[in-house]
Amino acid sequence: MRSGKKKGLLLFLCIFSLPLGAETFFANGIKIGEVTQDSAILWTRLTRHATAHIDGEKFRKVPKHAPQIPKGKSLADMEGAVSGIAGSVRISWQSQGVEATRTEWLPVDEDRDFTRKLDIRGLLPGRAYEVQVESRSAKGKAGQTIRGKFRTAPSPEMMAPIKFVVTSCQDYPRRDTPDGHQIYPNMLKLDPDFFIHTGDIEYYDKPMPWATNRELARFKWNRLYGLPHLAHFHTQLASYFMKDDHDTTSNDSWPGVDFMDLTWEQGKDLFQEQFPVRKNNYRTVRWGKDLQIWMVEGRDFRSPNNQPDGPEKTIWGKIQKEWFFRTFEESDATFRLLISPTPVVGPDRSSKNDNHANKGFTHEGDEIRDFLASHKNTYVICGDRHWQYVSVDQQTGLKEFSCGSSSDAHASGWKEEHRSPEHRYLKVQGGFLSIEVKREEGQPFLVATHHEVSGKPSNIDRNRAN
């Protein structure tokens, strides 16, 4: 293990089994994604060391065209480096009272950053599952074993309380503890059923280093998820990951917009490589009788921001929009939630022109707001904005919750004294949003709570089903 290990690593490493002389490790942990009633995707990556290289050479703030790695050094020498290694993994999963399932040894893909994804099928609804991932070197020597857990979604007829947490906008430099963003251990204290990251998970177009090519983009992902708070969090529950502009290529980007030598297609592929997601990254999941969520893709199908507005200008694209309207209409869930990487209601700054709350996408924004508002017990949760809010559209009455950024250092973009008529709650702070769907004396409620980074509630919004 590398020197300089922080105290916070002890919690993460306790979920490991570490044979003497191991050569393969899980410094990036595991991620359990796309959980439904009967399926999940498990992601992992084999690493050369058990922890990130936290004592490495520090990046300097330089122009993106300038050399970023000191002469005589490599990326593996830099602070936060988590080098991959060849080998294989064996994955097993089990729910109480059900015989364990175990795969054969599966090689990690050296061409895809030493990662491995497994699509798990045949799970039971509304159950707790334990998972175990073993590792061995390319020569067959036993390495670390990591354990985790998750819950599957209840079936549509099951009346079950559900709690989940949501955040947006994070990166390595703006973390608020050496071990990562403090929201992660504080979210775990709520014992949520699942987690949603609405995008801007990392910022390719921010320095130290600029992710100007695929190698540097991978470095930034590995460094971020080598942080103990993040790595441990994702062993403990299911997650759904959405991407936005900064974790595709660059700010306010659309198809074809590259960032230096990092191409648009590479940016899309890297997200598939680094997360447990499916190819078409828009989906809907039913969580019991009272909740269904829709998570949309806001970058892959959009029109250029500078295109004149009108019926043909789109963020979602024709196919995704038709899918959304159709599946939303078909649902009989008590509460229906649109999870969007960008705002639908806002308000947003007048200088922006990248989302449905902006003038540049008024036509499609009106179409979506009108549609959602015509259905009862329907709400929007959005990311991308670096401040927390609850707002109600003045034209349609549609309510939107903005989860805000992941740290106080990342909070900005609005002033609290500029409260608009739409705002029911407004706070420029980091933190997260928790959503609880439950029944009180048989009546369904949706409770949306904004939290500070410490986990302390700062606003509670109760909504009774109509």
C-alpha cells in the first residue's frame, strides 16, 4: 500500500479481504447501477495499488494548451493516480434464502481502462442482495476481494416506502474533505434505497488537469472514485448515473463539440466505460406502487444551442421524447418524477441558453411543461444548477426541485436576495436532495428535503397525493 494513507481509508478498506502478497486491488471500489425489480449492472476496475497515490506530484494550473505533466514524470506519478492492472474478477450475489450465484473468472478489459461490467438478471423484487467481487492477477494469484450490497425495486403492486438521494456538480478540486465530498457519508446515514447523480459528475474542461485527451479523462475518473468517501458509498447501495455537458466534453456542449483532443464520441464512450449504464442512457424504473422515475439523456440527441428556436429544436430528440410521453402516459404509479440533468422550470440566469428553462429552448420547454402539468402528482428533479431551490412554474403550476451542487465550494450562480415569484425555497449552498415516498394513514405523500453538506435539513416540502 502506498504511503500517506488517511484515516478515512480504514472504513473503505474494512470491506476488503486482502491476501498476503496480493497484486490486484479495487482502489475504485464497485458501482451497482441500473437496478430494476429483476436486474442490475455491476461495474468494477482492477488497480495496481489498494489506494490512490495521494502523495504524488501535484498538478499546476496551466493553460490547456501547455504541458500538464512535469518533465520526467508520468500520469502514474501524479497526485491521486490510480493505475490499472490486468487480471480477472469473479462475481457472486445472493439474497437471504436464495442460493448464491457465481460467475466464472472474467478478464478485465485492458483496452477499456481495466474495467469489467456484468449484467445481472433473474433477481427478485423488493429484496436485499449482497455481492462479492474477487480478483486475481494475470498469472492467477489471488488478490483483494470486495463486498457490497443493494436493494432491488419492489414490484408495481407492492406498497412500500421508498427513499432516495440526489446530487449534481462535483469534482476533485472542490471536494470538502481530503477523503472526498462529505455528502457521501451523510447520505448513507439516511439509509436510502438508491442514489441518482444527475450529471457533471466530473469536469473535463477544468484544470489540474484539463482532460484534453482520453488518457487524462480516465485519470480524472480514477482519481475521483479513488476517494474513500465515494468508493465506499457505492459499495452500499444502487446508483443511477446521468451525464451532462462537463462530463461529456465541455461546457454547454452538443453533438460534435470536442474538447481539444477529446472527441465527442470519445466522451460518450468514456461514460459507458466508467459507469454501470446501458447504451441508450434514458430509462424509466418503477419502485413499487407509489413511485416511478424517468431519467432522461440531455446531450446525445440535442440541437445546437445557437440554432433558432422552433418545433425542430430539441434537447431530448424525437425518439426519446416519443418514448417519454408514451411511457409516462402508460404509468399508473401514484407519483411520477422526471429526473432531468438540466432545469425544466428554473428560473435560470438570462445569460444561459442551454436548457428548457432558457429562451433558446422555449418551444420544447413549453411542450414538456404543459404535458407534465396535465398529469397529477408529477414533479421534476433537476441538476446542473449550483444552487438549491423549489420552484413552481407560473404558467402551468409544475413544481421543480433543484438538488444543488455537491459542496459549498461548488455553489454559485445565483444570489439569494434575487428571489423570484417562482421560488418556494432558495439557498445558494452545497448539499443534496432526499426524496421519501410513503403512506400516512393510507394516504400517499412525497416529501422532498434539501440538505446541507453536513446532512442537516434546510427545507422540507411535503406533497400529498391528489
